[in-house]
Amino acid sequence: VIIATLANPALGLALVIALAAGAGLGARALEGQAAVEGRVAALRCAVPLTLRVTGPVDENGVRARSWVEVLRTPEELADLAGARLSLGVYGEGRPKISPGDLLRGRFYLSGIREAANPLLPDYGEYLRSHRVAGWARDAGPVEIVEVRHDLGTLFLRLRERLADQMAGSLQPEARGLARALLTGDRGELAAGDLARFRDAGVFHILAVSGLHVGIVGYLAFALG
């Protein structure tokens, strides 16, 4: 900015204004995120919501988890419309949810918990970095009221299909590593295997695995 100002005062002024505007927008976005987080954390009862599944679905036999966007709420919770949550649906009778699905039901909401151990990764900060305002859990039957088919869900469903095929054709000890490498889902990877990747200095292989499917899917979902 200093060099631009010396070379071209008008350009330098424009850059300063742009930086100031960007800082203001960033501050307002953080304030809005904090307000939504506080609203979610303050709720102490199950609430009826309509949600859109916006990310890959992680299934582990006990529950399905994915990021969702709040589409419709009761009038008194209208400020939650558009909020992003991390949803967990539990139980053997849960529906098979997929990216793009529109879900309707009653859900318990809870705020992001702060890390209790400073030596462990702060998952709360990870959620905040992706604009996730809190957690949601089914408080009764969850109904799939619409299935979305577009370019974005095509790639995200491809990720799920790969995971399902591996679940049915691979031994448990190999399935976790295959899913981590091909789809980026580390949910079934044994803790010992994770530690060995870290100790060998190649954990980044797992960190970027599945991005070729995930990134394209997320971008197409957003543009669609």
C-alpha cells in the first residue's frame, strides 16, 4: 500500500479504502456469527426445523453426521434461518440421508464447546472457521421431504457411494484406510494408524485425500 501510494496517490487511496471496507465487512461477519452461536447455545428445548444437507454424510453404524443449513424455522427463531449446523441423526431406524436432501423434524440444538485440553486440536475453532454455529441432534423422527439432484450432489453422492462399496467389499482393518485415502473420511481409521501417519510426517496425505471429490462437489453445490 505504501509503495502504491508513493507511485500513484489515487491508487494508494483506493487500496486503503478497499482494505478498510474489507476489515469492516469481516468484523460484521464475525459479530453475526457470534450472535447466531449465542442464539443456538441459549436454546434449551427441541425445535421444529427444515434443514438442507450441504456436505458429505459420515455414517458409522450408530449415527449419520453432516453439515446442514437451516432453511425454515418457527417465526420466533427466524434469526436462525441460513445458519450452518453440524447435524447428527442417531438410531437404527434413521433415514438414509444424502447431500442435497431436505430434512424436516424436531431437533435439539447446542452450542460449540470449547476445547478442554489445550494440547488437543480445538474442534470448536475448526467449526467456526467453516461458519458452523453449533450442533443439532434429532429429537424425533426425521423426514426427507425433498431429494436434490444437481451437479454438486452428484459429486458428493459419488463420495458416499465409494464409501458404501468399500464397506461391503473390504475387511474392517483395510476399510478405514481405504476410505481415508479415497474420500478423506477418517471416521473409521484406527487411532493407532492416525498416530503412525503423524509420526512418519505424512499426515498431510490424509488431510488432502478426497479433496478432488470434495472440492468439486462443494463448489458445484454452491454454484448450483
